[in-house]
Amino acid sequence: MSHHIVDLHDVHFRYPDGTEALKGISLRIVHGESVGIAGANGMGKTTLLMNLSGQLIPTKGEITIGEVTLSKKSKQEIRKKVGVVFQRTDDQLFMPTVYEDVAFGPVNLGLSEEKVRERVNAALAMVNCLHLINRPPHRLSEGQKRSVAIATVMAMDPDILIMDEPASNLDPKSRRQLINLLRGFKHTKIIASHDLDLIQDVCGRCVIIQDGQIAADGPSEEILSNEILLKDNSLELPLSRQYLRT
Amino acid sequence: MKFETEFFNIGYLDTLSYKDTFVHRLDPRIKITVSFIFILFVVSFPKYELSALIPFFLYPVFLLAAGNIPFRAIFKKVLFVSPFAVFIGIFNPLLDTRVLLTPFGIPVSGGWVSFLSILVKFVLTVSTALLLIAVTSFPGICEALERMKLPKVFVLQLLFLYRYLFVLLDVGLRMSRARDARSFGKKGKEIKTFIKLISVLLVRSVERAERIYQAMLSRGFRGEIRVLKHHTLGLFDILFAVTAVAFFFLIKKVHIVNFVGETVSRYIR
Amino acid sequence: MHMADALLSPVVGGAMWAGSLGTIIYCAKQLKEQMDEKLIPLMGVLGAFIFAGQMINFTIPMTGSSGHIGGGMLLAILLGPYPAFLVIASVLIVQALFFADGGLLALGANIWNLGIYPAFIGYPLIYRAIVKQNASNKVITIASVLSVVIGLQLGALSVVLETKLSGITELPFSTFLLMMQPIHLAIGLIEGFATAGIVVYVRSLRPDIVDNLEGVKSASSGGSLKKLLIIMAILAVITGGAFSWFASTHPDGLEWSIEKIYGKPEVPEKQNPVTENLAKLQEKTAILPGYSLPVKGAENTESGPSPWPAVDPGTSLSGIVGSFMVLAVIILFGIGIKFMRRQKAKM
């Protein structure tokens, strides 16, 4: 279905202070693909995600999601298709209880109270957090917050899921649960992460960003086993492969 | 050090507020109203009134016991905030030296009586305020305030403050510790360093607010926020309110303490 | 300094609550009409920031003791009067509940004392008058110190007035004032400099935070209604002060003026319904009519202790014995409940 295709065409982005964060990114992601975005700090990963989610608008070039091209006017529409899970969970959970946080999106979509309740329950069930439904967010562990944050996004039934460093600050068990969860999602996934092992486990395709441009784009199997390529981009082999190497 | 104790204190009271007891389940509007009426009754006593205040302890004691709140926690807090009242009240014995009564033959000046009265009123009112939050979650109080017609903008303000209070306290705590780790004696705690610390905290806070705003936008925010109503007035709520207020009226009118005292004294004689 | 419930009378406490609530409602209304939606998370986070900021101590120069910032003026500078007042109120509410800072009745007075003066006097009348776009650091410092000091002085004066009008303390008006004002002058100077330092430094990090909330501020600071509020506040302070001064220096002046106006030294039947009801409450039980109301024969607490109470206040022998007995019963009652609950939990 064409309306799930994400198309970036020569996207540039410059910050108000002059920093050129994206210098011509062209990328095409089809429905159901799972793409990992890797790259050293400051290379443009987060900026790219912010452009994809409509938070920022390219200073040059175009982003098209489905049939909608991103612009000031279409921002709202894009937001309905794209669900973003931010790096810092505290920024994303701002309501008094988990229920109200997860309900925030559906309520804003204009759904009836019945429907909202349905969506909330379904979303929380999806991330195995139904039992937390009346908890205040500041009483959740980091892993729980992360799961709930995902639920807040899933409740809006997005076509595309964008995540920025989803496993940061998670303990091993929570991280594993997150990976399993993500593998189960059929949505188009775009995940920026330093955790190359996570990208390996979750994403079939891997894109490396260096200096605001795409340095490599291909199947994760290939990219993440190419030690020289990774080193050239200030990265390393995923830990699991380093072990295997010896 | 003080930061840490304060931090954990607020967290502790907050944890208590989410317990599940009869008192916790009462409608927050009732608890706020009754507590407020309680305080009005207590402070309506004139300055030399002391023993008539005693029966009022029943209300905070009830909240504490039925709400399963540890006595020591409340006691320590009350103690901690008492200095101001003591500081102002202590002038009474100094200025008012006319002997008011002589129990057991010891002359006691009016000033001491009014001072003690202040202290008792203080303990009653302050413990009740603490117990109110200990048996009612803060969001519960906010919900009550909104239903009691406080402007929504303000209620939202309270909720957002509460939500990010712990987050920012945590950030502040870590900054404070980091500073302490590199301070020796008074060096490092000067106002200059403080200004820089606070300014950085301020900027980080504003940046956080911007990110939250983005998160809100990304979930369709367009200016309206709907906060849920969790409570409805039930029979027990009304019963509690009526009983409590009637009790306050009763013990204000009828000097129970004197009655008991006189009966016992007569019995002894 | 925070007011405490124990030092307030119901009337004074109620009056201050009325003033504060009225202001909250007014500010909320102003915001609703012209609010930038960004303000919602910003105000909340800044409130939390003030809280966190108050936890960080610094050593006060020349004294060695540690202090912390209040933040009212800083909020006014960052947000403008209406949002700032709401944030200050919200911080005080949280403090009253979680830290028992003063109490629930005194909360009304505290919100007024610590909110009105920085937001509606210090900021619009002093700071904004002096500081224009791209002001120099020196100008900011002067404006900041002036507005904070005046704000705190007015706040301290209010505390004294509220306490005296409640009639619980024996402290003579002048002595109390003499204690409070210098302390708050010192606090004001420090906080003024600290606030200036923060504004200057933040401006160097992110100028838009300090300068560009102009859009929000100018939108929310328009209206002659606001000027009216400010004038009312000043008048209230002045009349309150004058009244108190008059009452304190002319001990029987209160009675005298009531006599003159009503022709008899007794309370007229017609009073404002609110005060009437609160007065009835106090009257019914007041053995010693306090300073707080012109109730039958108000006496002064200025020159020496109050007149001999007409009725035994209940602290004689039977009072003492009775007190302990009743207290013991109440404690036993409490322990009983706790015990019963523990039993229930075991089952």
C-alpha cells in the first residue's frame, strides 16, 4: 500500500544557529520495513528523526510520507501517521496517571470515551503494562516508563513507528523485553540507536549516518559485519559479533 | 544533606498518599473541606484557650490511625517546621507576665498560657495539613480543586508541577551532590557558583519544557487537556463529613475537658 | 517568611484566602484569553524548578550561614505577572501540603504575601520601568535588587499586619515590624543580587528565554484592569498599615471610632455576611474578644497584656487533669484503630 512509503529526497537541515545537521539525505523506506539508523554522536541521527516526525521541517529537499509531503501545513497530518518515542521517557509521560497519558493521543484524535478506553487497554496490553494503568508516571521504573511511552504512541495506531535510543538506560531484562516487543510489531519501524546489537536483532536494514549524510545503506547482516566500514564511521562491531570474532 | 532529607521526605509522603485505606478512599473534596473547617474551628479559639483545644486532636489522630500513617513521620515533620511559630510565640511569655492562674500553687502567667495555646494550635493545624496529603494523593486533591471550581489552567499547573517535581528534584539533587564533591568547607558554595548552577538548572528545565511540548504536539495536542474524574460522592463521604463537622461543633460548644476534669477531681476528693 | 495557621484568626485567614483566590481566578482568566499553549508545560516545569532551586543552598557572604532563593521575582521576570503569580501559588500549595509550610489557612496569606508583590508591584512597576530591551547587566542588577527588596518589605509588612490583626501574639506592632523589616531587607538584597545574576547568566546562555518571552509577557500585561488591581493592592497595604498604626498608637481608638460611627460601643447588627458568620463563630466561643474584630469592646494588645479574662480559660486544675485524660483516650483510640487494622491485615 503506497501510503506507507517513506520517501526522503535530498533532505537538508540547518539549525537556526547555522549548524548544518543534514546535508542531502535520500532514502526510501517501504511498508513494514525495519530500519536501524546508526552513527556516532552528533552525526545527525536525532535531527533526521525529528524531521521524519514533523518536529522539524527540512530547509531543503522533501520528505513524503504516504502521499503527504511534509510542510508547515501538513505537519499535523504527518503526526497522525507517525508515532515518535523520544529518548527521554520523562518528557513523554506528562499526565497524572498512565491511563491518561496513553489516552492523551486518542482523545486528541477525537475518539469517543468508549473507543479511547479500548485503545488504551489494547495498547497497554501490547506492552504488557495493563497492571500499571492507574499508576502515576513518576512511580514507574525506567523500563516500565519506556513500555508505557511506546503504548502512548501505539494507542494512536500509527503507520510508522520512530524511536530514538529505545534501549538506553534499560536493564538487561527490560532491554530484552523491548527487543522482543519490537520484533513483534508489524509497523514500519525506524530506530536510531547506539545499540548495534539491538539494531541487529530488530532491524533488517541498517543505515549509517556520518556528517549529516548517508555513509552506508544495506541489509543489517552485511553492514554490521563489515568491521572496516563500521570503524570508518566511528562505530564498532556489535558486541555479539566481537565475541564471535575470536 | 538537607536537600536529601527533604527529597526523601516528599517522596515518602507521596508514597503514603497512594495507599488504600478507608480514609484514602474518601472523596478528596470531603477531606479538603472537612480539614479546612477543622482548622477554622481550631484557630477560632481565643488566645488563652488551651484545654478546650485538646479534644480536637481526635481528627488528626483518626486520620493517622485509619489511614495507616506512621506516627513518627508526621511527628518529625511537625517538629521540623515548628521553629517559626515558637519564635514568634515565645514573645508572649516575655511580654505578658500577669499571672493568670495557679495550678497546684504554681503561678503561671497569661503569656505562657497563650504560648502553649499557639503551640497546640500549631500542632493541630500543621499535622492536619500533612495528614491531608498523606491520605489523599496530590492528583486527587487537584481533581477536587477543579470540581470545586478552581480554574482549569491553575489545576493543570498544579498537575504539571507535581509531575515534574520529582524529576527536577532529582536533577537538582545530582547537581548539588556534584558540587559538594568538589567543594571544600565554604569554598564552592559561594553565591557565584550557586548562580551558575541554578542558571544551568533553569535552562535545562526550559529545554525540558520544550521537549514536553513537542511530545504533546506529536500526540495531537491543540490546547485542551482532559483530566479524568475518578471520584464520586458516596454515602460514606457524606457521613464522614457530617459526623466530623458535627463533632467539631460539639466540642467547641461543650467544654468536654473541663467536664472530665471536674468529674475526676470530684471523684478524687 | 511564611505565616502559620496558629498565628491567624479565621477572619484574617479567610480574608487573605479571598484575596488570593480572587487573584488566582483573575490571572487564570487573563491567561486563558491570550495564552500561548507552550506555557502549560513551561509553567509547570518552572514551578518544579523553583522547588528544586530552593533546595540548593549557598553561603551568604559575611554571615557564613546558608540561604536559598525564593524565586518569585525571577518567575515574574521570566513569565510576566499572570503566569508568575499562578506558578508562585502552585509552589506554595505544594509546600503547604508536603512540607507543612505554614498551614492550609495561612496558605491564602502566604500566596498573597509572596505572590502579589513581586508579580504585580515589583515586576510591572519597578523592574519593567527600569529594564528595557537589551539592558546592561548593571541596569538589570539595580532593577532586580530594588524590586525584590520592595517586594519582600511589603511581604514582611503584610505578615506583621496579618499577625497583629489576628490578635494571637503579644508582640507590639512596632517591635514586630522592627524585627521583620531589617531581616527581610537583608534577604531582599541577597535575593535581588542572586536574581540579577541568574537573569544575566541565563541571558548569556540562552537569550531567548529572558528576552523573547516578551511576546507572552506583553500579551498578558495589557489592560487597565491590571493597573486597577495594582492600585487596589497598594491601597490595601496602605490602609491596612494606617489602620494598624492608628489602632496601635491609639489603644482605645478602635472603640472610640466605633462609638462615633454607630453611637454605641457594640457591634452593629448589620455586617458583611461573611464576617458576620465568622464573627458569630468567634463570638459564640470567644471569652476574650480578640483584636481581629470590632466585637463588643475591643481592647488593645499594645500597652501591656490583655485584660483579665472574664471566665476561667479552662487551664485550672480540672482543665489540666481533664486535658490529660481526654488526650489519653484519644491516643488509645488511635492505637486501637491501628491495632484493629493490623489484625485485619493478618487475616
